[in-house]
Amino acid sequence: MHHIYHEGKPGKPVLLLLHGTGGTEQDLLPIADMIDPEASILSVRGNVSENGMPRFFKRLSEGVFDIEDLKHRTQELHEFLNDAAVKYSFDRENVIAIGYSNGANIAGSLLFHYSDSLKAASLHHPMVPLRDKELPDLSKISVFIGAGENDPICPPEETKDLTDLLKGADAHVETKWYNRGHQLIEEEVNDAKKWYESL
């Protein structure tokens, strides 16, 4: 997978950056710098192209995911993280995802499929990646969810359902609401920073 890796201070987490639809591996670098400028960075570009726009998995239409492709791409990303940990000699158990929109959805899917793929995840405007799935034990996982009360792409019900599903798997979930749409605002990043610093 096309990516950027920047090594940070020893002992610091690796921030896995996952962009939104049409983004690139450059998009969330400023966000990572705001959250922890000393952390290592692994920023990945989605392998799927939708009309020339990078994504992490296919969709059938707006808000309707191609579930088989989602499962395949989730496994692909999980295996990429395993390989990257060997290549760059970082602690595989100290990876924290920061995902926005489509990137938050693939990060959520990692949580839905694996109990050990991520140490924690900061999900900005995510949807439920897939339903009718038994989640693994997430009792060691912390999750921040940022949501827009007026988000036209991710309805509030999606955020509430995702929160409930993660909590049902014993994840530690902090959900914050903003009087905004789908955009990622500074207040949300600052709240994610506070959550990150409390881990």
C-alpha cells in the first residue's frame, strides 16, 4: 500500500492516518502534528479508486458499502500493518488509528474484525462498517468518535449505533457531538487530542 512513514520518539505510539474519500496520505499529517508531534506516523493511501478518488474499499452507492470488498480490504490493511511493523521496526501493539470519513470506516472495520489490530482509534465522522457481526473482545481498546449533528453523509443514528456496538464489545468509547456537518473542525481535533493524552 502506498504510504508515508516518519519515525518519532522512541516509545511513542505509531499514528495510523486514514484519509477520507478522494484524499491522500498527505491529508491528515497536520492533524497528527496537532495531536502528537513526537509520535511516529504511518499514513496510508487507499488502494481503491472511485472515479479517480482514492478510497479504502468499494461502495455500491452513497452510504452503501460493498461488504465483501470491505472485508477483503480490512484484512489487507491488517496484514499491511503487520508487515510495516517488521519493515520499520515499530511496536505492533502500539498503533493508534486516526481516520476521517472513509478512513474512519476502515479503522472501525479493523476493530470489528480484530481485537489486536489497533491499540486505540480516533474515528471522525464514521459509519457502522457492517452489521450482523459478532465483535471480538474490545475491552482493551479505547475509541474516540467525533460526529456532526447535521452530517448529511453520516446520520446521527449511525454514530449512535456504532457507539452502542463498540460498547457492547466492552470498548471504552467517548463520543463527542458538534453542531456541524461532515467537516472535520479544530474543536473536534482538540477533543481528540485530550482523549489521546488520557490514554
